[in-house]
Amino acid sequence: MKADTVTRAAVDSEANVYADVYRLLIGGMIVSNVLFAAGIVLALLHPQFVPLTTAWVRSHYQWTVLFERLARGHAVSLMLVATLLLILTPIARVVVSIAAFASDRDYKFVGITSVVMVVMLLTLMLGLLGLE
């Protein structure tokens, strides 16, 4: 009887991990899609020429410029935030998974998921440094 209760608790705990990760992924996808849709609507209502030169892109990838343009309702900035959120959603998934596995004391999966997180962070840092 006690083993059955422990097994049921483990299954419920595992289901909670998957439910949390699922909600995070769905939430990130929905919010980013809403932001993309709003950006597209704004771009259609207020069309402007966007030169995709390196200088233009670098000038728009600064936090102060991004927040200033978001406050003014610029479509490109809204879509940049949507893209950032879409990129950060899988990273958040890994963080939630690590926390969930740690709370379940499933240290094997904490280790495996932590290795995935380290690889993701190294890739991000190398990309920021311009090393591809």
C-alpha cells in the first residue's frame, strides 16, 4: 500500500513538471504571437521603409532605443520584443525544468538539464562575442 502511494506521488509530481513546462511554452508562444500580430497591424497601419543594413540593425538592438520606440508604438520594436520572447521561451523552459526536477529530488535529471542550460548559455555568450 505504501509503495503504491509513493509511486502515485511520483507520477503526480512528474505530471506537474510537464504541466508547468507546457504552460510556460504555450504562454510564451501566445504572448509572442500576440506581439507579432500587433506589430504587423501597426506596420500595415503606419508603413515605413526599413533598411536592413548592419548599422540600422545595430542601432535598433540597444535597450534604450528599444524601450523608447516601444513607448511610441513602433512596429519594428514590438516585433523585436516578440522575437526576443520567442527565443527566451525555451531557455525559460530549461530553467523551470531544473527547478521542478530539483524540487522532486531527481538529481540525475537536474544534472542533465543543467548541462543543457550550460550549453545554451555558452552558445549565447559566444554569439554575443561574435564567435559562431
